[in-house]
Amino acid sequence: GGYYDAGDNVKFNFPMAFSTTMLAWSVIEFGKFMGPDLKHALDAIRWVTEYFLKATSIPGIVFAQVGDPYADHNCGERPEDM
């Protein structure tokens, strides 16, 4: 789950949390105007929410980042090839 950031193979969880919060607030405020795209927005929110639940599965620990940005920027690998 979760989303990679900026074309990298790294998941930065704090920016992802902010983006998801903004998307969720947009659905609350403007969901009635989203038509068929509302389902896509809700699916995206659910995808990240389920990922964050897994990222906090150990009591007292929150995984804030997945991957090494320094190593990642030195290669051009696709996530599927990692």
C-alpha cells in the first residue's frame, strides 16, 4: 500500500499523510460535486489508510519512511524491478 513520492522508489509517510488529509477534506467539502470520481477519491483514501494501519502495527512505533532516498537517487530502477 501507500504511494511512492516524486517518481522515487521511496515512500515518505508524512507528506503522504498530509496529501491524504487534504483529499479527505476535499471529499467532505466537495464530494457531492465529484460525480463518478468520488469513488476513485474514496478508494485512494482507503488505500493509504490501510497502508498507515500497517505502518503503525507495532505498539509505540511509527514507520515514517520506507526506502533509502540517497541510494534511490543513484539508480533508475522501477518499483517492479526492485
